[in-house]
Amino acid sequence: GAVVSQHPSRVICKSGTSVKIECRSLDFQATTMFWYRQFPKQSLMLMATSNEGSKATYEQGVEKDKFLINHASLTLSTLTVTSAHPEDSSFYICSARGGQSYEQYFGPGTRLTVT
Amino acid sequence: QKEVEQNSGPLSVPEGAIASLNCTYSDRGSQSFFWYRQYSGKSPELIMSIYSNGDKEDGRFTAQLNKASQYVSLLIRDSQPSDSATYLCAVTSWGTDSNYQLIWGAGTKLIIKP
């Protein structure tokens, strides 16, 4: 159980375009989903926390107008990187928790390359 | 500022030996503690969770928690080359807006030598 999928696994886009990443909990209802970014050889950096049906809570320094998060259902959250630039190239990973559990289960991640 | 500290390593352990990974945390209010394994280029995978003082065993893995010392550890018995990865310690915390989140250590890189 506790499977989280993420799509796409890799994406290459041109500077100035937008990219949408989907995160789905496949076998449980995710009351909260999290979006992380990880640069090479660095630790996870939490970008935002989203609860189903509510606006996402962004961490300090993360531009909410650039990283749009939608958590429209208990099994789906999306992250849209708008007007992407090369410095946005990174490994984006979602995670989800369900019910009263504090455990987070991670999706496989999306490697974004902006050219 | 709430922090979780781990030795970055690399920690090199011979195959078949016990690997011992350590983590300290600053928030005395933390109640839940997790160990994740992350292979290079992959996302983290939950391997152990522990909520009360003492030891918790799952196969070759044992998590140990000492809340008084604000210390949590992970022991891996009979280490295998496939255990070579970065191990992340994570601790629950509550943000200023009462949102739950995990505070992450930077991870310890473990290398198991055949």
C-alpha cells in the first residue's frame, strides 16, 4: 500500500514555457500533499504543503505565482512551474500523507530540465 | 530554528557488518521520527518509523529513539552492498500556521564495501 505516482518522470522544456507535474496517491486518500525540490548532492527542500480543497502553504522564499499548486481532490495534486528558467532545473518530488498518519510516502520524482 | 543533524559521511562499512546511523534533533515537541533511504537519482523511500522510546526492529533494520537525549539512530545488520545509499532522518514538527511538516536531516551517505 501507500503508493504515490508522479508524471512525467522527465521533462525538457524551453525557457519561458510552463510545465505541469501531476502527483497521485493510488491506494489511499491523501489529506495532505507536499512538494519538494532537490538539487544535485543537496538535501530535500520543502516548497509547499497543500491540503485538499485549500490553498497551498508556501515555504519562505518560494514564489507562489511561479509555482502554482492545485490539490483539487484527495488523490491528485499538481505543480505548475510557470515561465520556467534554467535555474528551475531540478528534481521535483511530491509526497503524500493520509488520515492521521504522519508518515509521508514519496512519488518517484520528476526531473525538469529547462533549456 | 528547528534542526535535524546527521553526519554527512560517507560512512564506509564492510559487507556483513552492522551499520550505525545517527541523528539528533532540536525540537523537544517532536513526536514522530522516520528514516528514509534514498538511492542516487531516486526519491526517498520510507524504511522505518518510530514513535516511542526504545528499539523497534523490522528485519535487518532497528530504529532506536531516546527522547530525553533527542537522539534517534538506525542500525542495519548484515549490511549488503544494496544498502549503499543516503539515509535521511526526518522528524515531525508543527509550523507557525499549525501545519504539520517533516524537518529533514541532510542525510548520511552509507557505502557498503564487498
